[in-house]
Amino acid sequence: MIYTDKRCVQPSKELAYLSFLPLSQPVSFKSENVGIQTDKQDVIDISDDQETVENSKDSPILVSSDSSSISGEAEMIDDPSIIKSDENTTSDSIEEISTPDKSNSIHSDKREDEPKILPISTDQMESTIEVGRQQDVTECIENVTFQIETALEPESLEDDNEQYDMIKELFSGKTKQTITPLDAQGKERISYERFFSLIINVSDHPKDIYDSLDSYFSEDTVKLEEGLVKKSLTISQLPNVLQFHVQRVMFDREKLMAYKSIEPIPFGENIYLDRYLDTEDEDILRKRSEVFQWKSEIKQLRAKKVELLHIDDTTNLSIMDSLIATKKFLEAKVITHETLSVKAETIVALQEQIDNLKQKLETIDTDLQSLGDKVSNQFTSYTKVGYSIFAIFIHRGEASYGHYWVYIRDPKKNIFRKYNDETVTEVPASEVFNFVEGNTATPYYIVYVKDELKEQYIEPLKRVINKC
């Protein structure tokens, strides 16, 4: 593991460039002694013994902490004097991240020891930084993990010839999709898919994180080419570190623009995945079927409620509002009018319809509450496969801009710390688990770690470094 005892570290320009560069963009390294046409544009020389950046065009990327700027945006500083403007920051307290020294390595081919050049023009750098500004936390994490994985030697090859390495050991799991034709003569189909994070879709309006997972790992009847089939999704392989991506950016079809949903998705310090595992346990399978049935009933009840409360485009009134308005009009204007005649039975009939609709809505709400409680309590005793909260990435702002910070839990001291740019503070759990309606500081990424591994894996604050 690369470490430093300096006060802080800052990435070199080429490292920042590679971090922001989209995964689909090819990168070409060339030997130093090979002529490179640069069109009179500056290039960055990446050599193994490079320790400092001498050219002003090659100065490090500094992250702006100005509150008026957008968090996460990296600014390219072309004037090296800006770096030295902080009197409290000396060269002894800052270390630049560079390529590890290979001077002691033995290579059969001398060309492997030759320094490599990565041609980067100023325009390319500015363009890539702009792309980085537009990335959300998920894209940044995927970019970083992909580049780390690219540099890692595989520990083994999986059945699909995909390399198995440290990144996959930490973050990857597998889902199992089973498609069973309702026709008894049909053949069951099974497929597996690797995942690094599970998506929580806010547009489904889940009441909490379990509600979202129940919808994701569920049974459903769908129509395919061969006819009606039952489709189910379970977890066949668990990750050591479980990541959730909260999908909050949506598209307004009327305004033709993206927007961010701030709908709260409650989650706790612990989460248990027993109910979602691939299993032959009859008790769990029975409970899943019951949840599936209850969810179907909930869906039908919600659709009925939406229908009863639907607002007519012409009158801008719901059915109940129309009945109430009509009754009031007849009582106030028509009954007392000498030339108009309205029977008293008409008023009574309107009131009966109003009362009937109110009763239906109350019954629907009662049934929804009862079914929701059943779903919530169905698997409360299944707590063998547990994960503990580790980190929560928070975003405040809109779909196209905003500010990120992260809360990280220290399991040894049982506290949360807030990492906000260069400031680290201890915060109460009530700030982390704040699910108040209207709160614009919303989780975009939630990370849990297996209970049995949290002491081994998680050490956010390490003051003592044992040097070999």
C-alpha cells in the first residue's frame, strides 16, 4: 500500500487527467526516444524517477475549496507561484503522488525500463477536466476502480474469462435470474450477472431501502415470446463491501430538463440480506411468495387510490371535489331559488356518494398500512447475513451542479466523521441519518461492509504507520 507521513498529498496533472478521462477514451503511452508530433502543444513527460513538475504547464491540479465554486471541480493552475502562496504549506508537508520506483526490478527487456511519455495538450486537459465536472459520484468511483483493476494482476480467471482480483473480491457480487415458463412443458432458464453496486430508484417512491430491494429482488409474471413466464431475481454471491447507488436524477418531460429528486430513502446502521439470497429454504421461499402477493395487493390499492383522487384536466377537480362543489352549489343557490326546483333527495344522494368515496379512501389507507406492516415485519428475524454502515456520500444542489461530502463511520470508536473538502469534523449520528422531508442534502451513494469483516477492513484514521 502506498502511504505518506506528509500533511497532505496532491495528484500530478497526468494522474488527474487519467482519473477524469472517460473509460472509453484510449490512452497511448510512447517511449521517450520515439519522436512524437505534438503540434507545438505541451506534453507531459511521465518517467519513473520524476519527483517534481518543473514546467509551469505541468503544475499539479489543485482542488478549489472556495465555497462559491462547485465542489469536486478541479481547477488547472498554470502559475506555479499560486502553489507557493500558502505560507503554512511547505514542500516538506506536501507529497506528490508519483509512479513507484522500479530501479530495483529485473527486466529481461531494457525497453521496459524506458521512461514513457503521455502526450497531453492543454486543450485535452481542459476538456477532460470539464468532463470530470459533469460526472456524478458513481461515475467517478467506477472510473477509479476500473483504472486500479486494469493495473492489478489477476488472482484467477472466472468461467467467462473475466479476471478475478482484489477489486472484485471487495466490491463484486452476482445476481441469479431465473425465468420459469408457466407452461409446464417449458424449460427453466438461469443466468448470472456480476454487480458492483445495487441501484435504488427514487422514482419508484420506496418508503425505505428494504422496500426498494424488495422491488428489485422479487418475483414477477411477464410476457415473453414463448408466453407467460415467472421471473425471479436473487443474490447468488455476496460482495464483502456492499454499495448502493441512489438514482435521484430524473427527466421532466414537460420542462424537457433533468432535475434532482430529494425524496428521502431511510436506511439504518445495519442491513440484512438473508431474504434476498438464492436458497432452497422452504420457509424463506414461502415468505417471499407472501411478500410478492402483498406487494401486488399494495400496487392495486395504490392504483385505485390514484384513480379516486385523479384531477380532471377540464375542471381541475377530483370526483369527490366535484361532488362536494355541486352539493354546495345546489344548497346555496338552487334550493332557495323560486323558479328552480331541486328535490331534497338529490342533495341526500350527493352526500351519500361523498361519504361512500371517503369510506373507500379510508379503507384503502387502512389496508395499505396493514399490508405495509406485514411486508416490513416478514423477515425481521432473519439477521444472519448482516452488513454495517461504512460511508455515505452526500450531495446538496441540483442535477447539474452541487457540492459533495462524505460521512465515514469509525467502528472502533463508534463515531461518524464528516469529510468536507479539507475539513474533517466529528458529527452526531442524527446528522447522518436525517430523513426529514425537504432536506436537500441527500445520499447519492451508500456503502456497507460485512459485519465479520468491518474490524479487519475498516480503519478510517491511521495515526501510526509501521515502515518496513
